Amino acid sequence: MDTNRLKKFAIEARNILKAGIAAKLTSLGFDNKGEVAENLRPQLLQGGTLWNGRTLSEGFFHQWMRLYEEVQAKGVNEVYEQAAYTWFNRLVAIRILQKNGLCEPVSTYADSAHTPQIVNQARQGLFPPMEEASKRHLLELLDDDTKVTEQFAVLLVAWCHANPILQRCFGTMEDYTELLLPANILAENGFIDLLNHTEFITDEEFRSPELIGWLYQFYISERKDEVFAKKGKFEADEIPAATQIFTPNWIVKYMVQNTVGRIYLDNNPYTILTYKEKWQYLVEPAEPTPAEAILHYNELTDLKVADLACGSGHILNECFDLLYDLYITEGYTRVEAITHIFQDNLTGIDLDPRAQQLSLFALTLKACQRDHSFADAHCLPRVLTMPKVQLSLPTDTRLAVEIDAVNTLLKDADSLGSIMKFDLTSVAREWVASLVAENEAAALVIALTEQYDALVMNPPYMGSSKMNKNLYNYIQSKYPDGKTDLCNTFMFVGMNSLSPNGKMGMINMQSWMFQSSFLNLRKYFLNSYNFDSLLHLEKHFFEELSGDVVKVVSFICSKHPPLYNGVYFRLTDGKCEDKRLNFLSKSNVFTNVSQFGFESIPGIPMGYWATSKMLKCWDKYTQISTKMVTREGMAPASSDRFIRLWHEVSKRKTDFVLSDNKSTSQKKWFPYNKGGEKRKWYGNFEYLVEYENDGYNIKHNYDIKTGRLRSHNYNGDLAFKEGITWSVLCDAAFAVRYTPCGFLWDSAGAMGFTEENLVYYLGLLNSNVIDKFLRVLAPGLKFNVGDINRLPLIEKTSAVIEYAVQHSVYISKLDWDSHETSWDFQQNGLISLIDFAEQDLTTESLIALCSTTAHSDAVTQQADKNLRAVRLQDLMERYHQKWSTLFMQLHANEEELNRQFIDIYGLQDELTPDVPLNEITILQQDEVSIEGNALKWHDEVILKQLFSYAAGVWMGRYRLDKSSLHIAHPNPTAEELAPYTYNGHTIEIDDDGIFPLMAADSGFTDNACLRTAQFVSDVFGAEYQVENLNYIEHTLGKTIEQYWQKDFWKDHKKMYQNRPIYWLFASKKGSFQCIAYLHRMTPYTPERIRSKYLLPFIETLGRKIADLTTRAADLSTAERKKLDTLNKQLEECREYHDRLAVVAEQAIPLDLDDGVVVNYAKLGDVVSKLK
């Protein structure tokens, strides 16, 4: 099926119906709160109803009052949701029945006037069976040919009640539902029109019993999004929408064929050859099933099969197909086969009554497709949902206690569903069984206390954080090792419901296979049951779910101790269809996996693909935890209060050079490792944490309401010590970085410490050897300290390793500090190369410049001498040469380290030292991309970094004659603001930290465009100024003016992670734009912008307008357009002035400690939005 088409249809249908029903409710007098004005309430008359000035039938009064009661009880939204779904499923079901030849046309049009067939027939005197009152009402309506919709509503309700399939599968519609048939149901582009002329659903799809289930899932998809968008726990009525997902058909076949099918083959081995060809997804076992592991049955009718979370019946349908085929093969008639399947073999249970109805319908449709005699619905499958009634109590006192406990549990059935455990004695169960025919609660209790030979399920996925209190407490009590997610709970539910030697097929989240929090579950299942086969599907399996978070596994588990080895398929690559093809081709299959082998791996993850050499390493060598101390990081709880990007706060309050003695520092902010994107060796130093007075505030962060201390893990005695760090959450290969003294760290950026050989550990952990081991220990998105601790450690002294690691750190540090987003940034990369000779660009020379002192000296030397004029294009080539050399050296280092550790661990037959270029983690600000085996340079990115640096020079954040930060704090001194000399030119620092981003003719001498030309001349020499300016514009693909006005602010926000230090004061459409430097802003900066820039610009606009106006009669077309533009700009600027004046008058002070977001909000809409 093309699920994209089906999804479009279902969502469009839902929106059409909801809108139509909402309008119908309004027409019936209800407002959006469900209230009704007194004059719109119906009055019951003798034999009729007076409503809204009209006389209607008496039935209208009773229907309206029932609707009113429902609205008051459930609310308007719930009522029209229910009505929309009712009409959706009934009308779609009718269409399906019609397409399958199971009914005459009902909703199809009889003529061009959009008259449905059922109405056309009624006008000819052909009515479906209906009550007399409804018939009288219909006859009254038939007197008026304009009331087609009202006629259709009465007829449709009667037809649904009279059709045995719809009546028994969906039940009786509420009597008020007739009132809520949308008035536009028959209109062009209405729902019936969509259904009759749909291009979304083919005739072949209409014949598929699975269609209605797919449509239901997509119908509720928007509801699912709404449920997930809300915070907090899921209420009982939200659980179905939140947890249902349709299972791809091939994986259903895999589960059914290897449970029901395998049990049949074990009992009928002579049929193996026949069914191996038919059952495409049957797994060839590692070894024949031992006699003591076979589930024996006498007759096919004895084989009990169930899905305890059946949804809309997809799995049940597949079970039906397989069982039906078996029955026919054994000589049963079609009717006998279907009857036995429904009455003896198959059971389905679901929490969602709508899904249960769809399961009934889909299975009944399947039966009818095999034999039309089932169209009267005389025999229905056993598909149950949560009951609305309870059991009556027996007179026997002892039984009454048991039954009362059952009733107590059933009160929470709408939250608990199939996980309910009923502890009944055999006598009590017999008594309940006697009530099954008359009581739906009894039928459910009996179904949940049966033992099944085969269970096949895709259970609901719901983490414990989303469980409501009743659900969470029950699981905690009854299934403590399955409490993390509802899908894990169902693992226990399924095995508890199996007969001895029975088989369970399930698909669920893979986390239980690997994570330490599932150790007890893993031990229990590995020791108690036998995994026959397992399909490790990982991410991108459910195509309707985006992202990498949902990682799944499907497996077959037999209810007996492990007696034989299993077959495991590693299908982690590609999407659903790729995984299917890989399964069929048996690529990446492990055919003889022993469950006992997992015990060799610390933590017992199910690393079925671990090789014998890897297992030997774990067995023979110590774990890394014996030599390296690892620690989870701090959990400050109030990140908005305690965590900042380093550039947000004052440099004077930040300790960037703290040793491991924290008590000597009087600063407020300290470096803070917080994980980040994949990066090796050095970097990701972006954050600070407020830790003044040894972290007093963070250590006393109590919840006001509960008094509970919210933050924890303060890093203890290891705080501020040298070590290594890594990102706990990472969607790529593991990567560690060197961390010098002076850092605290976050729960997302764990750290490791060792007394000696830190360089060795850094190299080892960044090698592909460790990545191979970690893919067994932590194949998900998280690298917890426990995973790192369990790595096997082989230590070996090596000068080669030490050299390669140290120089990899040097190169990565040089890269990190070459960007102004590093607090150790010295100078722009292009400018730093002005005085470099060719010999200075060798690897050895470049690495020698990695120390801050050496680089600082180089900057000073540049400032002290009259530098020659230089072409920017030449500098760009030097830049390419420098960083290409360093990049390839780092690449060579990493391959050499891989080679060394592969040899040390003896994995030469399993790994190569090769490192793809796209895994080298420097130049990560888009300076390069990898094309083939070469670097492709993006020179425009490098020039944009130069522009950003130039802005910093103007503002005084940087000086051309000195390295590192200059002014990054409020209230700079006169000495800090004083002019200085560079390259023979006097460099002025802006007196107020403001510069306009305006057109060159705007009248401002400190405009960014003019300043850029001067900056290029001062830095690179007047001789090549024009050539260099042309080169810049050619490389950018736009003028310098266009870049400053259109792109600079966007690029700046991106570079500074939406926490900009240069704030944009701008009118609505950008006719006026000024940049102000955050660290130099005062309460009077808005007034300064208003008086120094905005008012003069308004005056300039006025003069230009006046000049053109005096020549109005002689203006060219271009000049008239210019005049129109100027008038609009003037109006825009005057409006902005009014807003800016209000803010300026308030003289709002900023506190850098509050961070950019809080401070930015203080200025309201006079600054451009951050997002």
C-alpha cells in the first residue's frame, strides 16, 4: 500500500468531517464552550418540537436533549471528535463492503446532483429496515427534495443498524449522531465526494482487510501529535492515540511464521519442505528443535493464538491467513476453517474500543472474502476490549472476595488493558467462565487468564515518564523489571500468558538488549527462555516515524530454558524495505548464537555480533575502570539560571585559567563541559557554570514547593582537574577530548581521570578499536560512564602513540582556537597569515605555533612592523595550504593510532586503520566539505568569519595589535578605548559600541560598508584595496552592502548559537538597522541609537523626499519608484522611532549574568527577533 496517499486521505477526511460537525453543532445552538442560549433550546409540543421558530418532529427534541447531555458531560471537542470518527468509520466501512461485493451501493451518487443511491432508492419506496418512528420521520423529509442531507442521515443510520456486519462490529450509533451528519457531507469537496472520487485509494486497496486499520492510524495521527506535544502524563483516553503504530507486513509474517508456523512444523515435520517455500520469512533454525522443547497439540483446533495488544488487527489478519491455509491443507472446508479460527484458535485484545471494532471488521471482511456466508455476521472472531460493566458477585462468600478483587482491578481497565493480572482459583475462574456468554467483563477475564500456544504482538510503546499514576504504580508492583517502558512490560505479560514450550513473537524497542537499566530483565529472559531468532532492526524501520530515536528489535522467544542456539540478523542499515531485502538475502546473519556467550561481555548486553577475539579480550584483560576513574556530570536542574554560553557574560567575572585549586578563585563563572557535537581531541568548550563561592547557589537550589534539593552531582574532589571528556549523547562514533585543568562538567559531558598515561587513554578511546567494542556495549545513542568502564584495557608503552596523540590534540586545539567562538581565540585566520612565508606552512612549523605564547608573539610582531600590502586571494591560498596540511596530518595521525591499537588488541582480521575524511573533526564551521577523497573549500565562509572579526575590531572586542579578547565586559576604561597603531594606520575603537548597517549613501561615516573598505585598506594595504574589495564581492556572490544588510545578522546568530553579542536594532522591514555590542551596552544605548542614528536618518529621508517632490512633474519612472520607496521607508522609520523612544525613555539596565535571552527580552520589539 502507498501509505503516503492513505495518510493524506485520512487527515483530509478528518479535517473535513470535524469542520462540518463543528458547524453543525453551531447550527444546533451550541457555542464553542457547549453553552446554548435560552431561545435556542427546543420545546416539546404535543406530537412535535418547537425549535428556532420551526416545528419539527418529536424525535428531534429527544435527540437534541441527548446531544446536550453528551456535550455537558464530555465537552464540545470530544463530542465532535466522536461524531467525526463515527461517520468516518461507518462510511469507509460501507465503501469497503461495497467494493468487496458485500452490499449494494449506498453512498455512491445516483445522479449529477450528488444524490446518494440510498436516497434515490428511498424516493422509489425502497427503504432499509427501520423503526416506525424513523420511517414516519423519513416520509416527512421525502416530501421536500431539498432535504437530501437530512434524508441521507436517517437512511444511513437505519442502514448501519440493519447491516449485520456494521451492527455487530461497530455497535449501535448514539441517537444524536444523526443530528451531527455535516450539512456539507454531500457537497462538492465534501467527505462523500472525497470518498466516491478518491484518487488516494485504489480498488485493490479497498479489497485489503488491512485498509481500515491503516486509515484509522493515519486518522488519529494528528491526535497523536497533539498528545505528544502536551507535557505530563497520558490520560487513559490518550493512551490509544499515543501508543498505536502499524507494523510493516513483512515483520508480521516473520513473527507469525516463526511462532504459529514453527509450532505446526514441529508437530508435522513431513510438511517442512512444502511450507519452507510458502513461508518466505521462516528462519532456518540453528539446530533442530529438541523433543523436550516442542509444544505438542492433538488437533489444529487446539492451537491457541493471541495478540494481547491487537490494535486494528493487522497481526490477527496474518494469523488468520496462516491458520486458514493450514486448515484447508488438512482437508477442512472453508466454512469449517473460518469457524474454527474464530471460535477455537484466535484471540485479540486491545485497550482501544475503536481499534477492537476495526479488528472485528477486518477479520470479518477477510472471512467474507473466503466465503460470503459470513456476511450475516453469525460467527465473529474473539476480539475483546475493556468492559464497561463489572462482574456480578456470587453468593459464595469466598468466591465473592476473589470476584470483588477482579472488579476493583477492572475499574482501571481503560489504563491497564492486557497487563492486568487476575489471581483466580480454578473454582473462581470456572464461575467467571459461566458468565462469558452474557458478560463482556467475564469474557475479558477468561481471555487474560488463558494460556496460549503462540503470542504475536507489537505492544504499545510508552516510557514511564508518560504513564499516569494508576498505570505506573501497577507496573511497579507487578512487573518491576519491565517498568521502564510499556513495551517491556508486555514482554513479561506475553511470557506469563504462554503455555510451556509456547512461542512469542514480538517487536519492541531495542533498549532492553543493551542498557544497564535492563540488566535484570535481560538476565531473566536469557536464563529462563530460549531466543530462537532475533532481527536487530534498529532505526528507520517505522517509515512514518522520523528521526533516529525509535530503535527496534523483533524476536521469537520460546517458553523453556535455553536449549539450543539462535539465529540473529543484523539489519541495522537502511530503511524498512532495505532491511527486508537484507533479511531475505541472509546478509549479515549470525547463524549459531549462544545465549550463554553474552555472559562474557560485562553487563551482559546482547552483543550477538561480538567476535571470539573480542570476547577473548574481555575474558583475558582488565576493564578500563581499574585504571581510569569516570564520573557522570553535574545535574544543575535550573540550566537557565546556572548555565551560560561563555560569550554571554563578562570576561572579568569568568575564570578561564583556574588550576585544580578552586578555593583560590573569586570569580563567578567557570568552564563547563557539556558534551556537544562529535569532536575528537580538543574543543567543544562553549559553556560556563555559575559556581561562585564553591557553588553555593547551585548546591542550595531547593524547590520552593517541595523543599527538595533539585541539583546534584557536584563533581566532588575531581572538580577542576585535568582529564578527558566525551559527549554522552551522540548520534555518531564515540569521540573523546582532552580537558585541561579548570573545568566542571555536566551530565551530558562525562569525564575520565587517570594518574598516568592520560595521553594513551585519549588515543585508545579515539581509536576504531574502542568504537568496535562500544558498538556492543552501547549501540544506542548514549555513551554512559558504565559503558566506558566496561571496555577491555591493554596497556602498552609506545612513543608512536604518544607523539600521534599529542600532535592530534595540538592540531585540534589550533583549529578550535582559530574561531572566535573559542575563549582562547587570538586573531582571524586570514590576517594571521599575512606575514607567513612558504616555509612557515609546513606541518612542523604550524604545530610549533599551537602554543598561545608563540601565537601571541606572532601577532605582536605583525603589529610592530610595517606589513607589506597583500592580496586577499593570496592569503586564501595560504589558508587552504595551512589547513589542508594540518587536516591531512590529523588524518594520518588517526590512521596510525588505529593501526597501533589494532595490533595491540589483535584485531587485524576484523578492522582496518582507514579513516574516512568526513570523520576528521576539525574545520567544522563549514569551511570545507568532503567530495570524494578531497577537501572542497568554501571561501565565502572564511570571508564571513573575517567580517565578524572586523566588527569585533570596530567594537573593541579585539585589537589588531594584540591577541585574544580585549573588551568583553561593561564599562571599558579610557585606556581600553584609546586608539592604537597597526600597519602604519591609526585604528579607532568605536566610542559607543554601535555601528549602522545601512546603505552607503545613508550619511553615516561609521556605516559598516564604509568601515569595511577602510578596514581592508588598513589591514591588507591600500595598494590592493580595490582588488581585495572586488575579490570579496566576487567570492560572496553579492555586494558588501548586501551582505551586511541581509546576511550578517543571520550568520552572527548562527555562529553564536542564537545568543548573539551584536544586537540588531531594526525597523520592521529593515529600512533602519544598527548593531550594538552587548558587552558595551548601557541603559542609554537605545537613546544613543535614536538620537545619533535614527533621527538623522529620518531627516536624511525627508531631504531626499523633498528634493524629489520639488521636481515631481519631471520625475522619471525610476525616480517615481524611488520616491515611493523613500516615503514607505520614512513611514516605517517614524513608526520605529515611536517604539524606540518608549524603550529609550525607560533606560533599561542589562545584567550580563542573566544571559542573552533574558536581557534581549527586556528591549522588546525594538530589537530583531532571535528566532
